[in-house]
Amino acid sequence: MGDGSLAWEDAVERGDLRRILGGELSPEALRPPGESVRWGVAGRLPEAVVMPESVDEASRVLALAHRHGWRVHPAGRGTWLRGGGPRIPADVILSTARLQGIQDYEPADFVASVWGGTSLGDLSETLAPQNQWLPLDPPGGRRGSVGAMVALGVGGGLRHGFGGPKDLVLGLTVVAGDGRVLRWGGKVMKNVAGFDMTRLMVGSWGELGWVAAVTFRLFPSPAQDTTLLVSAPRAEDLLAAVRLAAALPVPLAAVELLDPFPWEPGPGEGGAALVLRFLGSPGQVRATESRLRNALPTARGPHVPQLRLLEGRESRELHGVLEDWEEGGELILRAALLPTRLGELLTEARRLARLPGGAEPPPRLALAAHAAQGVLRIRVNGLPEDPQGLGVWAQALGEWRSRLAQRGGSLTAMLGPERLFDSFSPWEPPGPEARLVEGVRRLLDPGAIFPRRRTGA
Amino acid sequence: MNSAGPISPSLPPPLPEEVLADLRRAVGPRWVITDPDHLLVYEADAQTGHRGLPQAVVLPASTQEAAAVFGCLHGHGIPVIPRGAGTGLAGGAVALQGGVVVSTARMNRILELDPDNRRAVVQPGVSNSRLSAAAAAFGLHYPPDPSSQTACTLGGNVATNAGGPHCLKYGVTGRYVTGLKVVLADGEVMHLGGAGREGSLFDFVGLFVGSEGCFGLAAEIEVVLAPTPEGACTLLALFDTLESAGKAVTEILKAGLLPAALEIVDRNTILAVEASAYAAGYPTHAGAALVVEFDGYPEGLEEEVVQAEERCRAAGAWEVRRARTPEERAALWKGRKKAFGAMGRLAPDLVVQDATVPRSRLPEVLARIDGIARHHRLRIANVFHAGDGNLHPNIVFDRRDADETRRVEEAAREIMELCVAVGGTITGEHGVGLEKREYMPLVFSPGELEVLRGVKRVFDPAGLCNPGKVLPPSQEGRGGPGEGAPDEAVGGGRLPGLGGRGGEG
């Protein structure tokens, strides 16, 4: 298996798949065929969508899948099935949708363990009355499951102040590709027993296991949540302000640059905005604000930046909007270079809208940067439909990736159309790391039943 | 090794002349040490209970030289043991079954300091505090701060995923390492990650950090630096009991405050410090001392400090001292940072323990550790990172007393079992090394241990890189690659390396 073509023996076996699974699962775990419509992967519906209600059920399904060579696509709520550009249809979607809720939460420990299907929104509602929170704001925000967030390993703007999922996940329960249930890390703040498998798992996109439960490190809810918006016509006009904000002696919670700025009312003259979020005690927040207000006018640019302060509810509302920034994008790219080269990323990204021989009207780009980290997200809509126009895009992206790689950077497509990924792979090939990549895959998914990200066109 | 008494390892067989010739070619004759007197320096780390002489010590100066050394030894099937400053507390850098120690002492250059991107690239032999000192000119520092930071190397920090008092707020080594150029067991040089990259399929940098030299040598380390806070204020709160100090910690965190550090020392530690050359002026009748540090903008610190003071008093502190200037702060910290050095006053030998428990269980765990000490008629001095539940119960003893040594071994195991039973783990920042590998089954199932062995094989198929460390010998006793061979299992059946002293996190 693995090449996408079905031998007829396989097909016979698949005909039996639902029956075999049914014998292993509670009746509710196996979704009726009609319900699988929204669970298509790579243009084909799975034979079965399975929503186990326990780790044991998930383990039995994966052991079976391993034995029979079924392809299993790990999923949370099904919102990321296009991610990474899987080329191979799934026989089984294994979703955490019914494995939800708090497993263990002791507020005095600042640690919570939750089942993989729990949404971030539900988790934060549990924590809020205890005056605690999980400072993670991944794309899709509160709706997504914690399991999916861990699998994707992607944070949002708060990574600047708190680190990303890797830094806040203390422990994981995962089910390997042959049904082994493995627990990595633990429920304590510091743990160096054994190799750091938790870090390996976070961001592995479900290739190394199905995330059944996650233990997070929590923080006290900030007494104050304040955002300073700095606006200018274009993102490029705000680079000096970015450098200044990133160099403050007390790190901000987030330094996000958006062009166009996606929120009404905008900061002033429209166009781009730099979003500076600071959290903490009233004294530190006041001090931060006054430093910024004094310093920002010295951040020279062609335009005098305009400032606007958002506090409390208004600040949180804006950040909710930013979490949804990727929604509706046809193609989501992440380009990265060292932070001081963010200007190059912006310039090079804008060229994508005016590719020679490209489509008319040109695709629409929106830009959002984790500015202090040198990471630029590019949301593209209106990609060409015709193969030729798409080919121009694929070639341009491939060339850009190479140029970024020469400067120590990278380009990844988080989400995008299959037809583009046939000639531009969403992930870059692993290079010399390939032997390690293959090694850990063999170890944790010996039958290669989980989908692998596409790294070659 | 014997289970008690001074340990004098026998001399391992010398390396074949052709291997020595290759090594000398790789690094220059001066940097291959074979003289038994000189090898003695490398027979142990700071936990001196584990000893073993290497067949040679090699000191490469560059990644290329290190790669040549690893390649040569791999070709001859000779184990290689990476070593930094030797401040480790788990026996992780000890040559257990002969082999060659590769010391990073000459790989001590800061290769790149890039303040605009808040990053640096260093060789593994650079000491932790030297990097911070170099970054200070740019208003930056490297946050993980193990107590041994003036000596310990960044390579060693990467190997153990080191922490320190300030990791409560800032996080441990793993959060700061963005890229590594590693020399794998077979001499292959591989570049993992990088600050400007987001496109790696798996986080091999994160996996390599904390791998205790079992995967290879971190030959070039890229780290992020953090801005240095403009102001800091340190409190020393004195309590009658450990329990009330623990309660103050809970109340401070419950109030939504996030100090940069929250450290506790107990009465035995205070007594040791005050009787030593490091006397810090802690009252010797105090049952516990809590150090609380806040950092940030000076004008914004006052309200946090006042709140913390109030919480400490409400929890039973009878005195709260405040330090604002660097000199005053250094004086308050002295009682905490010099605790280990001071314990030499109490007895000739010391077991520096390290475990983490859920923070809410600290009072109960400390009471039970006290019970264990009484039961075994031992003296235990507690120093701990209270904010994150990381304990250092330190047992002082005299290794010449065989009975006492046996009781120390029993107590150490009971403490580990206790910490695991309440939901904690066997090491928070010192690592497993030789010291704790037999405790690994307390926290990992056989299946999980098998996966860890498998991961080791992915990096080091021949099992030559720091063999016998971290992973307990497999139950079957087959001693395959990456495992300790059965005959050297657990240092001849003895428990943790007793003796030695050194820093800690």
C-alpha cells in the first residue's frame, strides 16, 4: 500500500472494513456512511469514520488497521483534513470528536490534562473561573481541538511571549500506528527523564501517532490585557516599529503585523497595522505602554505611525478576529527568515500577486507576520483555475523556496489545493535529515498507515 | 564498582596504536591524552560515585575535528563519551566500559553573536555565564541559569536540557535552542533546525536537547537570547516551617503573580550555609527561607512586590527582607546559590537528589521525605525550585560508613518512588545518566522504554554514543545496541552514585 492504487484484494478487504471495525467498537463510534461526507481526503470519502470514546478503542482500531494495512487519517474535528496535502485517500478517519473533556485539573499545580478532542474554547472556559489560562492562540482558535493543535504544532501571536505548543505541552498520550499506547512527558513543570518524545510529537502532523490526551502548563490569567495598534499604509512602513517593539527589555506577549488589517474599526488610516499586545500586572502594562508611546514616534518611516489603545474586552475581541485570519484562504503559506529580514519576505511575497504570465485578475494576497520571529503567513485567494496559470504559481513557489533555503529560511504550505500540490509540494524534502525522518516513522508507524506529508511534487 | 568505599577503577586496555595515530592526525598529538595520571581527571563528573576511566581523552577544536574523531572511533567500534565541564550530577559523562571521552574544552568559541535577531551560535564548550556576559553589552542574556553556570557548558546544558532558578518564568534550555549542528555517532555532520526556519518535518532539535550525549555531539548550538529586564527586586521571606513557606508560594501564584524565581531552602540548608564561608545572614532559627524575585520595568515592580510581601506575611512569614540593588540581591541569593558548596560542612559526602512533583503535593512530599530521613537516621537538607515543584533533597553522609551508605541508597530509592507515586518524575533537570537509569521503569512502561531504545538506534545504530546511559538494560538482558550490556548493569547493582558534590540547577 501507499502508492494510491488499490489492488483488488485490498478492495475486498475494505468492503469488510466497516464490519470488522463494528465488532471492535461501541455502536456510536462508527459513524453512518452518510455522515462521512465532510470527511473526504484527497478527493475520496473514507470507508469509515471512527470516533472512539476511549484510548482503548482507538488502540484496537489502530492495531487492526496495522494488521490489515488500512490507511488511517488522524483527525480532530475534521477542519484540517486538507492540511499538508495528503495525496492518498484514507480508508479510515480516526477522529477525537468523542474523546473530549477534562481528564485532570488541579488549579494549584497550574497543570491541566485534557482529552485530545477537547476544544480550546471549552478548555479556556474551564480555566477562567480559576483565574488561569493557556496562552496559545493557534489558527482557528477556540473551535479547534487541542489534539489537532498539538499535531500541527502551530501557535499564534502569543508564541512571542509564551513560546508555542512545544513549550507548553508537558505530556502526551498517543496511540502509535500499530495500536501501542504511549505516554510521554508527564504532569510536572520540569521533566528530563528519558528523551524528549513530547517535542518530537508536537508538530509531527499525526505521522507518529494519534493524540489522545494532552497535559498543558497553565499561567495565571493576566490582570490586564492591552493592545496598542500602530497603523500605516503598508506593512513595510512599520518595520522600524517592529524592531523597536521586539527589542523592548520586557518582552511583549505578541508582535503581529497585518496587511491589510482585518478588523473594523481599523486603527486609523486603514491599510496595515502592527498589533502589540501586552499582558501582565497593571504596573508592568502601564510601564510598557509609556515606553512604547515614547519610543514609537522615533521609529522612522515615511509615515508617522498612528496609535490606538485597546483594553480588556476590545483587545480580546481583536485577538479573536486574528485567530480566524486563515479562515477561507485557498492557500496558506508560511515563509520564514531571520527576523531582521522580514522586509525581504514582504517584498518577495508581494511579487506572487504579479507573476509574469499569471492569472488576470491576479490572486488576492493578505499578509500576517509573527513579526518578531520573522515568520510571514500569506493567505491567497483567487488562484488561477487553468493548469497553465497554476503551473506558473507552482514554479514561482518552488523557486522562492530555494531562494529562502539559501538564506537559511523555509517555505511551507499549510493548506492548499491538490492541483497545486501536484507540482509544488507543501513541505520541503527533509534533505540529510531523511534518515532520521524515516527512522522515527518506522519506529512509531511501522506499517505506514498514517498519511505522510508531501515533500516532493 | 563496589557498593561502598572508595572506588578505584582499574585501568582499561590501551587503544590500538593505529587508532591513536588516527586520533592524533585528527586533532593534533597534543590533544590526545593517554597518560593514566591525566586520565584520572576524567574518571567522574560532579557526582563522583560513578567512576570509570576512559581509554583516552580527545580534545577537538572544531566541528570538523570532532567529526573526524567520531568517524574514526565508529570505524573501530569504540564507544565515545561526550563531555563538557564535568559538572553533571548523574554520571552522564563517565566512561563506563572504556571508550574515548571527547571533551569540548577546546570548542569554546562564540561563533556568532547577532543582537538584532537576538541569537547566538556557540561551540559546546562555551560556559553558560560567558554567553550571558557576552550578550550583556547588547542588553541581552541567556535565561536558563543552572547554579553551576559559571562552569557548566552550553553543550552540557543541551545534553541535560538544563534548567535553573529562573526557568519558572523563562523556561528551560529546550525553549532557547533553535538550531544545532550535530556530529552523529558515525561522524556525519547534520544541521538540524535553525532560527529562520519553520519547515522541518519533525523537531529533531527538540529531541536532541536532553538526549544526554546518547545521539551524538552538539557541535554548534544556536540559541535565542532574551532582553535583560531593566529592574528586579528580590524578597527573602523567613518562616517557621517549610509548610508555611510552601503555602506562601501557592498564594503568590494564586494571586496571578508570576515571579521570575521562587526558591526555598530548609533549616538544615540554612544551618549549613550560615556555618560555612558562604554565610548569607539567614537567621539560623528560621524553619525555611523563601526567595522571591520579580523582574520587569522598575516603575512597575512595586505593586507586585508589595502583593507578594503581603502573601508571605499572611502565610506566616515573620520577616520579609527586600533587596533592590544588584549587591543586595546577590547577598540574598547567596544563601540559595551556595547551598551545595556549604554542605561540605555537614559531612564528607553528599547525594544531590533531583525530582519533580506536582506543586500542590510539595508540603506532603516534604513531610514524607522528612519521615524517610528519620526512618533511615539520615540528615537531609532540602533546596528546591518551589515554583515548579522541582526538589533537591540532599543527603549528607560518610561513605566510609558502609551501613550509612546502604541507608542512603535505600532512602534515595524511597524518595524517587514517593515522587513518582504522587504524580511526579525522577529528574527535573539533572538528567538520568547512570544515576537514575534503574529508576526509568518507574516512569516508563516496557513498551515506552523500547521506543526510547529505538530512537537511540535511529541516531546511533551501532550503539557507540555514550553507551549505557539513560536507558536501563533491557529486561531480556540481551544488551543490544543502545543498551547497557547486562554485565555492567546498574554499576554492579548499586544505587545512585554516592558522594561527590557540585552545583545543581
